[in-house]
Amino acid sequence: MVYLERYKKNPVLKPNPNYEWQQGAVFNCGATLFKEKIILLYRAIGNYETYISTLGLAESDDGYNFKARPEPVMVPEEPFEKYGVEDPRITWLEGKYYICYTAVRTPVPAGDVDFHIGIASTSDFKTFKKYGTVINEYRDKDGVLFPEKINGRYALMHRAPEPDMWIAYSKDLKNWTDHKKFFSPIKNSWQDFKVGAGAPPIKTDEGWVNFYHGVSKELHYSLGVMLLDLKDPTKIISIIEDPILKPELDYEKEGDVPNVCFTCGVVEKDKKFLVYYGAADKCIAVAFIDKTKLLQAL
Ligand code: BMA
């Protein structure tokens, strides 16, 4: 059986009552190596009346002990993201860090909220260039960019229309075409309600390792993993049938949204995959697995 091992001192990041913008919740984070540190770009909630998310940054030498900056690094500025910047996924692509995030266009507490995939880039995690939103004909989220072009085009995994996972291609990162559905919820399973991207796919000799999330009818969010073909990532080479992490511990079961393990970023370090995940939409935790062991299982 393949199952992630949780870091014993989880959570690695919790809401901080000293800062209004992140006093309520810190969760779903992109993760990457930057200047020999592991950094997390995370979603933060300060005010529950608006539930508008901003993004904070935390850094660590070892991947377990994090220090967060006192100010958010990315905040809603444009009309297309007026009600929040959420769930960032970081991809190192052609010499820049690209960030795919959920750009929320209409108020969140209203319920029937409108959102699209925003794309931004940065070189220093201090200033961010925003390119606007893509695939605007659908409400779309869970967008992740592949870290290199595939057959001469950029590739994006996304989730519109729901509840399936799709891959689309682009020459300019703006216009996305050739959308192909490649994975759908599986009846009577832990992922029978919807499925969506997690971390940006990681390239290995065997294929793209794709950590993703699956949601059950009871709205429990768990993590899964599959291996995708390098040249045609809509081809699933293999998939682990059971979840590799499901909400079991208190910090995963109790929070602003109960029973959630939701990853937006995985870092490879010391031959391990470190999977960072938002727990119960409240705090950030990490769990890991040996790379060779996972590839053998796949
Ligand atoms: C999903 C995402 C996440 C969130 C999860 C559980 O739809 O948008 O931001 O963690 O729901 O509430």
C-alpha cells in the first residue's frame, strides 16, 4: 500500500493572531525551491465576512520549520480577482516562476461565486506580473501549468467543465485549445463526486507524476497520485487506486471546512516528495514519500 507519511509535528503553519490578514486561516499553498530554501505561497483569510483571500509567503531551510513574512505578497488588485486570490500553484517555466491561482470575480459569501484561472509570474516573490484570466467561458479552477512545453506548446491541467480533469494546450499562455478530458470521478469510491489538479506535474524518466485531489459524495477531500505519459499527458500510464492521504487527524477533520486534505504544491528533496497540503481549510501540513518507492508502486 502506498500512503504518505505525515510529519509528526504538523501543522507546519497556523493562523497568526498577530496579523489581521492571516488571523483566521492559512491553507492551500504552492511550494517550490527558491534560493536554496523551500518556500510556500499560501492562501490566507483574515476577515470571515468577506472571505477574501490574499497570498502570504513562508520560507524554510529544511522544509519543516517555516518563517512567514509579516505582509501578504500578492493581493487582489484587478477587477477579475476583486474577491480573492486563492490556491496558488507554482511552476518553474522558462526561467520564471509562473503562478496559476483561482481569481475570484464575484463575492464569495453570495454562494454562486464566479471564478477563473489567473496567471501571474515572478522572479523574486516580491513583485508579481499578472496576465489576467484564461478559459473565461467556464467557471474554472485547479489550474496547473506543466514545467515545460509539450510538443512545442504550453500545457495546462484544469477543471472545467466540472467534475472532471482536463488538459489544454497553448502557444502564448493566453489562448487555450484542444481541451481533452482525461480523468473523471470513479463511481462508489473516495473520488466519486469530483476530481481536480493538485500540484504541478513533476517530470521523471517514467512519466509525469501527478498528485491530485478527489472529493467524495460526503465532501471529504483526499489526495491521489497517477503517472502520465511524457509526450501525451492525457494518457494515464498508471494510477494508485486508493487515496495516498485522507483526512484522519484532528487538524484535517476539524477546521473551517471539515475533512479536507488539499495540495497545491509538492517539492522533491533528498529523494523524497514533500507534499504540502491545506488541512480543513485552516492550517498547512506536510506529508512525504520516498520517490523510488512511489515510482515502483506506479
Ligand atoms: C475547493 C477549493 C479549495 C478548498 C476546498 C475545500 O473547491 O477551492 O480552496 O480547500 O474546496 O473547501
